[in-house]
Amino acid sequence: MSPEEFSRALETKGRELKNYANNRFPSISGNIALRFINGNFRAGGFQGQSFDRWKKSNKKRGSTLVDTGALRADNHYTTQPGQTTLKNNRPYAKSHNEGFQGTVNVKAHTRNKYSKKKVGTGRFTRNGNERMQTVTYKSGEGTVKAHTRKMKIPKRQFMPTNERDSVVLNKAIERQVARDIKEIMQ
């Protein structure tokens, strides 16, 4: 290889690396970060310097931080040349990720009241008694005045922040970048 050919090859590889850093790398790192966040939801904690398990909640269904799955599903990323930004547009995402303690204003609203009663199904037992079914129905509603409420939401971090980054995520991105650069330089 002559010095001119070597110089052209070096310029070509330099353009390929610049293209990778500005265009391909942001989306690759964004996908790795989304897999990392989903892994935190599956594991029930944050994988930072060490694994921090989330404090259990008192709810009856779903796992901690997952009831409808909206918080988990709303994680996404945006890219700019050479940069990836993780986002979650749910209004309560920041409160859960960083924790919250303070006073909240509750608007005036109506609260439904429910009752239960037994209703015949139209089918009968062998003895001739009608089978009964318990039905829940709305029996009224009451109004709740506007008021303030003290809240304390424990920190259950699922997404890395500038203050609290993740070594696990950084190493995964570094491994992928090393693989990609090695492939480009061959």
C-alpha cells in the first residue's frame, strides 16, 4: 500500500467513525438504555453501583411500579447528533424515579358509592332453589371538597439520572461501541 492509498483509507475510516458517532451510535445506545430500564422493572430494583431493590408497595395487584404498565411503556429516547436523551412523559415518573415528599393540592371531585346485592340467575339447584349471584351496583355519590394532603413517595429509581448513573448501563454501551469500532476499522 502506497502512502497515498493509506492516506485515503485513513480518511475513509475517519468518515465512517464520524458517521457512526453522529448517526448510528445515538440510536444504538438508546435501545441499550431501554433494555436496561425494562430489566430494572423485571428485577424490581435499580442496577447502579449495586442493586437497590425497590421498597414494596401495599397494593394488591401487579408488581411494584407496574399496575397498568403505562409508566414502563412510556420510556423512550430522542437522538441528536452524537447524543441520546432518555425520557418518560408520565406526570408521576419523576416522583417515582427521584422520590417525593411534600404537600399536594387535591381538587374537589365526586366519589361514587357502591353496594352489593344478590340477584337470581334464572337457574335452579336440584332442590328447586334459585341460584343467586352477587352483583355490585352504584348506589350513590358524594362530593369531596378541595383540600391539601401530605405525601411521601419513596424513591424507586428505574431510569439513570445525571446525579445517579449506572455502571452496568455504561459498561454495556462501552462493550457495544468497542465491537462497532472494531468492525468499522477492519
